[in-house]
Amino acid sequence: PYPNPQSATEKNDEQERLRVILSKTGEYCRLLEKAVIDFICLEEIKEEINWSKDFPSMHPWPKRNTYVYDYQFIKEDHRVKESRDLLEENGRKRHEKNAKLKTSAFQYRNVLYGPIDLLSWERQAGFEYRIKTEEREADETDVILEAVPKSLEDYSAYGKIWIKEDDFSILKIEWHPKSIRNYKQVEEVAERYESEPDITIITEFNYEKNSIRFPSKHSIQEAYIDEN
């Protein structure tokens, strides 16, 4: 009939830890928002698609495509520009300026700003947060935070966030599949296949420069699991 004093203390400690994490990651997002950025890299894309359920007579399956882009992301005075020059397509040299992203199934943009969608001070009021667990490696502690929107009526990306606790930068985001914009199409495909969708979307931020982490890998897997 009476609360356990130790449990109450632990709960208060965790709430304070969560408050600090949200405050500090909000500061990190503000730094990211205000930063003047001219980010250039080689973007290597590998895509593998198996549409054999829809087109069984076409071969071979799966189809594989590779692309190499000269990628540039510029942000200054609240203006953002993302551009690509196609350098290579399926092993063949190309010189296509201002090329579109040629992936067949998924489009993505402004991956760098994923943390802002989940943790900026302006966005935090719309989420419920909880500490899922933590991972320790050497002298480093990474906290795994889960963000779930208070209302699912409006579109809102959400998921789990890996946070480096010594500087509160964002290491990785695993996006909840139902938060992607085309999830209704995924459900329609699953119904057609008489399967359950198994969607994994992960963004990793392993390149650090001037206290900001840049995307190192963005991976998307769309799978459908049937009774067999």
C-alpha cells in the first residue's frame, strides 16, 4: 500500500537525467540549426530490389543498382540547398550535373537535420520521451532515447535516438517505420503479398567536425514476411 522510497528516488533520478538530456540535445540542435554549412562528400548508393512477387516472369532477381554522386549540402541564412552531380552509374562513368536521386523505391533529403525533427526545443513539446537503455564501450556511455509523438494525427517522424552522453551529440537514429510518409503504400503492398511489413530505417552520424556530426550512412530495408 505504500510506495517504495528507493523506487521513488530512482524514478526522480531518471527524470532528472532525462531533463538534462533533453536540455543538452536541444542545445546541440540549436547549434546545428544556426551553423553555416558547406558540406561536400562522395555519396555512394547501393540499391537491391526484388519485385519477383509482382513480376515473376522478369529475370534476374534481385535487381542491383549502384550510384556515385558528388554531393553538396549548403546552408546559410536559413536557406538550404542540396545538390548532386552523378559521377558513376552501375560502374559506368557519368557526368550529369544537378542530377536527381535515381533510387527506385525511396527518396530522402536533408538527412543531416534528422536530430532537429526529434529533439529541437521547439519540437520537444510534441513528444513523449523515455530512456530505453544505455550502451557502454570503453569510457564512453551512449544513451538510447525513445521519442513518441503525443498525437499521431499530424505527420511526425519519430523513433529511437542514440546519444553520446559526454557531449550530447546524436550518433544514430532508428526511425519508426510508421513515421515514414509513404507507410500507407507499404501497408497496401503487405496486403497484396498477404504478409507483414518489416521496415528498418537507420541514419548514422559518425563524421564529426566543429562539434557537429554529419551523416555517414543512411540505410533503408523494406521487407515483407509471410507465413513461410
